[in-house]
Amino acid sequence: MPSWRQAHHASDYIDPDVTYRNFRSNSITLPSTLKAIKRCAFSCNTMKYIDLPESLKELDCFCFGGCDNLKSIVIPDSVTTIPDSMVWNCESLRAAVFGKSVTKLQNSIFGDYKHLCRNLKELFVLSANPPELDDTYEGYTPKPFTGMNSATTVYVPKESLSLYEPRPEEDRDFWSNERYASSWSFFYDFRPLPDVFAMFEEPQRIVIIEGEQHEISYKLMNLTSTADYRIEWESDNEEIATVEEGVVTAIKPGDANIYIKITSPSGEYVSQPCYVRVWGGPGSGIEEISEEVPESLRDLPDGIYDVNGIRVNREEKDLLPGLYIIIDDNTPRKVLVK
């Protein structure tokens, strides 16, 4: 992991020229004094995790754009504005948290019509009052939710549900230029914010060989610091895969969904599914090439890549879905990520 000393130009901000841009690292730890992250500072980074300190005040556009491996992001309570294209084209992003001080939303936070956060399933908004559109755009209505799916589940404070939910009489014409992705009425699945919830820090799909195990990684968010909660795990197909305390055991080939259930004083929270595919070992089309594939490439989104992690635009009709790396003979080879 790079040190802060290697990657900063000032003690209180990160600018676009730091070595973190295009840097290959699974996680990054930032100093507790950090105040600002400038334009494109972390764009195209391979990190899976990043912890933003409470000292942070300002985020600039594209600051995490193109971080294909980023699984979740938590914007601290000290930040008031979510900037343009903050997580543009972060294909692996599964959950995001907006802190309780967020009041302004800028344009295309999650991408555009071609570059999407297609796997984002949950948005947790801690603000009691719905964050409003940034009014600094002259003659243009920002569309902060472009690049999102309107079916994304949005969790908001229970007492504020009526402020976020679209009114029955409100016109929900998503294709109107003035309304599409430009207001909270873009979404229709609003739920009360739980005291305790979890965000998976895994790929959208986990592949396990029959008879093997995999421990699921997740981030637990405890908003009220309560100790009164209970975590339960559940598989919807125990003939294929079972789960106990977050450890999945592959029983036989097939598919299963894994859920986290958390009971707290605010009620029960059920996570979005973590999709598990069990393969039957030899002959399944997966090659064990971990020694040939750099660690930084093993959690790329599904697709075909060269050894530098650059996506190769070619179609292979006979290939099963998955991650393929072209090693040395121009033949895509499927990777088993362990």
C-alpha cells in the first residue's frame, strides 16, 4: 500500500497529480487531517475499499470516477455537497452512504447514460431533509441520478419518509427532460433507515468450487452505536450453498443467494443478495492461473482483459460469463478468483 508521504502535495488535500491516480492497490488509508479531495484524484484506481475521514469537507468532480473495483463508499457527515460524477462508471459499486450533512447534489453523480453504476442496489441517505439540486448551474437542471436504476432501494430517516417519497399526484414521467433523474421521485422503493445495516464488499457474483468455502467480506454500519442487535445469515438454496457466520460452503453445482439479516431496535434489515455460483471443479471451464495473474487483476468486473488490466473489446460467443485474462497466446483464459 502506498504511504501518504508518497502521495500528497499538501497535508490537507489530495490533488489530481498524486500517484494515487491509476494506482493499483486494494485499499487506501487517508490521514485524519484530510480536508479536500480534488478533481480526478483517485480516478481509475483499482482499490476495493477506501475510508474517508470525518475531517473531510470537500469532494471534487470525478474524484472516484472509473474505480471499477470499488464496492461501497461512505460519505462522512462533514461533507455537504456530492460533486459531479463522483463515482462515475464505478461498475462494482453496490452501496453508497450519504452523510447527514449532505444538502446539495450536483450532476451525474453515478455516471451517465453509457457509463453506469449498474450494480448499485442500495443508497443510504442520513439527511433528515432531502438533499436538493445544486442551484449553481445556469439554465440547466442537474440530473444527479443519471447512471442509476430507479429500482435502487433508498433508505432514509423514518420520520422523513414522506419528504422523500413521490406524492401520488406527482407526474412520474421519467423520460421528461426536466424530470428524468433530477429529483427523488426518480426512485420508488423508499424504506426506513435502520440503526444497523451491512454492505457487501464482494463482487456481484462469487464463484466457488464444489466442496470449498469462502468467507464473505462486508462493512457493518452502526449509526446509533447500539449494542442491541443480532446478525443472522441465510441461503435461499441450501442444497447448493450453506452459510454460517459469513462463511459459505459450496455443496454442489448451481446458484444461490446469500443474505444478511440484522435485527436492531429500529426493526429488521435484510441485505441485497450476494450471488453465489458453485462450479463442479475440473472441467467447469475455470483455469487455476493465479500465479500468472497479478493480484490486482483478480477482482475486475466480468469481461476480457489483457495482463495490464485493460479491457479488450472482443466477443467470444462460446465463453461462459466471467473474468478472462489473455496471458500470452491471445486466448482468453478464465480466472478462478479465490
